[in-house]
Amino acid sequence: MLRILRYLSFCYRALLCLYPAELRCGYGAEMANVFEQLLRTEWQRRGARGVAATGWRAIGELFTVAIPGRLVSDGMIAACLSLVITSGVLALLVGIMMWPRYKFL
């Protein structure tokens, strides 16, 4: 697997900590495996654009599944939102900086 795909898989596994514990414990490994499979499939089909679309869907899932599940705890609201926003901005900046390099992978 390409280095960037391994890095994105690692980031996704790290972001699983934002999901509620019962969901993460029951389905975390399966979710990570499906994400890796999607990355590989999209890389083969559409290249960098497909990988980027998969990443954006995963970030969207954080807002629709992970964070609402964690909002039960008031202490986690600010930390989760900060981490998600920072991760999204970082992913966008890395994508912009790496864009010319995708042609050579």
C-alpha cells in the first residue's frame, strides 16, 4: 500500500477515539478495515481524487456519528470540535501541499 494510504489509515484509526466507546469497541476494527479497503479501491479507480473523496466522507461521518455520540459528555464538546476542525484543516493543507506529487505516485 502506498505510504499516503497507510498514513490516512493510521489517522482514521486514531480518529476512532472520537466515537462512543461502545461503538468503537464493537465495530472499530471493522470500520478501520473497511476504510482501508475503500482507500485502496478509490486509489485504483479514481486516484487521488477518489482518496480525497473517501477522506471527506470519513470527516463528515465524524460530524454525523462520532461527535453527536460524544456530546452526551459536556466535557468532550470543545476538545472534539477542536480536534476535528484542526484535523480537517491539516488534511486540507497536506492535500494542497502534496497535490503535485500525486502525479508521480
